[in-house]
Amino acid sequence: MANWLLGVLLGVIQGISEWLPISSKTQIIIASTFLFGLDFQNAYSLGLFLEAGTFLAALFYFRDEVFKVLKALVGRGDEEGKALLKFLLVATVITGFLGVGIYLVVSESTTSPVIGIPMILLGVVLLADAALIRFARDRRVPTKGIVDLTLLDDILIGLAQGLSALPGVSRSGTTVSAMLLLGVKPEESFRLSFLALIPASVGAALVAVLFSHGGLGSVVATVSAPVIVVAIVTASLVSLLLIRVLLRFAASSRISILVLVLGLIAIFSGITSLLSGFG
């Protein structure tokens, strides 16, 4: 297969899996192991680095929210902008401390991923979330928006996002699940989860550059820079489409069905990983 086609394939995998509860890192680990023969550590680093593509998509799609955060940063923001700034700062700092620690432990001491069981567990949580959404809607239970999030809420969401540094744990799946369980309304949970990706993905790419096993150069030497660039561009384009689709579903009356389907996808992916020998 031509190198650029391999880049497109990696980008499609990254662009789809980042927004679904199947862990984009895990899918890139599996794909790059089979396609390029990367060892686990380098495949893990590549999975983090390719988040640059989904970062660009999120930055473009949520440019209005980003502008609000920047205004709040210089003291000119409205209530929503200030709440978004607080949420992103707290969640990102917590994610950074936990995520970097997990990355260093996993990349240095793990030679093969254990990914199937975490995905299955996350799928079960999402199924519970779907039931919770249905229950809440039927009984008109009030739900939270961004301005209602407390400092403790932000910290817990940051912890959930930090755990996604573990192979097999989906960032979008854990953050959405955490927010739903904290009482955040479904459409806001998806929006905030996608927004939180922006600073988190920058950190993930930097960690991959600074701490990757053997240096990022070893990954580039094996996969090649053009393939990585094609993968990043493809991931950005695919992400823009998927973000739009998922947010439309999240704002509709079919949100419980969407979360149910995402839970089933996570369980299926986890079982498939177990059967394929990836733990």
C-alpha cells in the first residue's frame, strides 16, 4: 500500500476514534503495530502525537468558544467565558499531572497493552449513562450547564480525562461519562468534552515529543514524516465531520440512543481487542 494511503488510513482511524469511546490511542497502537511494526512504546507515542490532527479540528470548530476564553483570560469575558476558562484551566492542570505520570509509567514499564477490559468497563458505564439520561428526561430532573460547574466538578472531570492516558481508556468516553454522572446535561457534556480536548491534545503531543521511547525521531524514521503529516490532515477533516454529527445528536431527543450505541461500540471494541490478543 502506498505510503500516503497508510497516512490516510491512520488519519481516518484517529479522526473517528478520538470522538468515540474506543480510545484513539488504542486504535492507533493496533494499526501502527500491524502496518509499521512499531513496538508498543513507539506506537503509544504515535497515538498521542496524532492528536495534533483532532486538536486542529476542535480549535476550528469551537473557535467562538476559544475566543470567549481568550477574552476571559484578559479580563473582558462574559459569564460563560469565565466559566469555560475556569473549567479548562482546572481540568487541564489535573489532567497534566495525572496524565504525564501515567504516560511515563506505561511507556517505560509496559511492553504490551492491556486495553480490552478498560473499554468494556467504559462501555458498561455508558450504558448506565444512557439509562440515567432516559430516567432524567422522563422525570424532568434539572441538569447542569457550564456556569453551574463547581471547582470539585472541574477537578473530577480533570481526573477522568487524565485517566485516558492509559491505553484502552477513551478520553471522550471518560469525560462525557463523568459529566453525565455529575448531572451535566447531555449536549453540554459532549460540547465540554470536545472543548477539553484542545489543551489536552497539545499536552499529549508535547509529552510524545519530549518523553517518547527512543525519541520521536525513531517513530518518524519508521513511519516517515509525510505519512504522519497526511495522517494529521486527514484526522482533522474527519474530525470536523464527526464533531458536527455527534453534537447534533447530543442536542436532540435521541441522545439516550446515541449514548447507548456508544456504549455498545466500546464493549464490542473491547471484546475485539481481547480476542485479537491486545488484552
